[in-house]
Amino acid sequence: MGRAPCCEKEGLRRGAWSSEEDERLVEYIRRHGHPNWRALPKQAGLLRCGKSCRLRWINYLRPDIKRGNFTADEEELIVRLHQSLGNKWSAIAAQLPGRTDNEIKNVWHTHLKKRLDDERKAVGGGGGRQQTRKQSKAKSATAAAERETTPGRSSSATSGGVTCSTVTESAAPVSSSSSADQAAITSACHGHHHHQQQHLAVKEESFSSAEQPAAIDESFWSSTDVTGMMNLGDMDEELSLAGSSSARSEDMEFWLKMLLEAGDMRDLTVL
DNA sequence: AATGGCGGCAACCGCATGTTC
DNA sequence: TGAACATGCGGTTGCCGCCAT
């Protein structure tokens, strides 16, 4: 049986968001939260589908987004986490407060992957030729074409075949990561452990419902440029005041613990 | 100055998963 | 119990600006 599309396609705007749309969305969420993304655009008077609104909010408009260049620490953490977790961008993002999975994904594909590839070539003198964007896009198109003819979920499978061309890209799933990988995540996580404990809750939707906005400094919202104006320390305080907790963060903590423990055990067996 | 190529990033697409009824 | 619906996630695409020629 078919699923209803997430939104009716007719008459809805697509593409880049205007500042007016941004303001509308921010203003609406400020007032009402976002209990229902599907209904939100209609209620907010936006000609967008709910999915688009959600994405815009999560990746750009949320007040706890940290924008700007990634620090060396952040990049290193991404690399290490990617070695252990693979392309689990949301899991990686959960360890980088203020960063979105989309942003991390972009950084990985545009900077880190290339850098690692270069380093690998410098060290090992090989690892395959770097794929150009053109080639990559051409392959993507081919993959997309293949997808048309292949039933079932193929987006990840085909793209996996395309993009997992480097050693790093083909990082094993968690269950089969090497002890080196585990050590990597262990050290990465230890290095940021305190930070993470503090911020695990931050990744969770800060204003997932209307009960939160009261905790938000109104002056923040009066500004058009809503990004980067609230520092994370403030967010932590607000969240802890609000007693925010989340199943997802707990899940993350749980799996992180499992990973760490597994890593420790592996290390022991190796020793 | 014109232009073509490339990199970076925001946004879209479609499937997976969770939730509700 | 299972269908319908909502949300999350990862891969991919398209646009725009920068830079080399």
C-alpha cells in the first residue's frame, strides 16, 4: 500500500528560503513550538511543506546552532567518530554540540575526506586517485539512474558503493569495528567527555514544544539574525532549568557507553 | 573583462523508524 | 495487530560565489 506524500506538492514553494519566510517560521515556532510539522506551514502561513520547514529550522534557524568554521578539535573528533561510526551523521552530530548532521556531512565530503585522502597518499603513497566532483556527480547520476530500475531501498546501498571508495569511507559498522577504531572513539570521547556530558541534552530539540519558549530570552528573537547569538553555555543553563531530557540523548549515551565498554573489552582481549 | 570549472553549502528526496489509533 | 501518519536520517542535487585562465 502506498504512503501518502508528506505534503501536497501543488503550489508549494521550493528552493532557497527568503528572510521573510525565515522570520515567519521563527516567529511561529517561538509562539507555538512545533508539535506538528505537517500542520505548521499552513498555520504559519508558509507555502512550504512541513518537511522543508523542519529542515530549515533544524539546520539553520535553531538558536543553538553554532555557525562558522569548524575548529581543529571538531574536525579531529569528526574524523575519529567517523572511523568508528561510519556515516552515522546524526550520531556524530550528537557529539558536536551546536553542529548539525547536515553541516557535518557537508564538511566531511568537502574537507575532511579529501584531507584524509591526501594524508593517506602522502603516507602510503596510494589509496586510489581522488574522485573529482564531476566524476562523483556523474556517478551519482548513474546511481540515480540505476535506482530508477532497481526496486527497494537503494539510495544508501548504491551511494555506499560509490562513495565508499576510500578506506575511511568504508569504515566498518560499529559491531565490527577494529580495536583501533574503538581506541579512536575512546580517546576522542574521553577528550571531550566532560563537554559531551554537558551538552548531550543540547542536541535534543531545544524548543520541541510550546512549553519551552518561556525560557528563551525574548531579545534574542527580536533579532532577524537568529544564528549564533545564544552561546551554548546559556543554552545549557536554560535547558537544565527546564529539566529537559530526551530519549534520544539517553540512547546516545547508552550506545556511547556500550561502544566505550566494548572498546575497553577489546583492548583487554588484545592485551 | 569574460568565462568555464570547481568548491561549499543549503535544500530536496526517498526510505527507515517510531507513534498513534 | 496492522494501517496510517509523523518524524528522522543519509544520500544526492542544484545553486552560487570564487578563482584560474
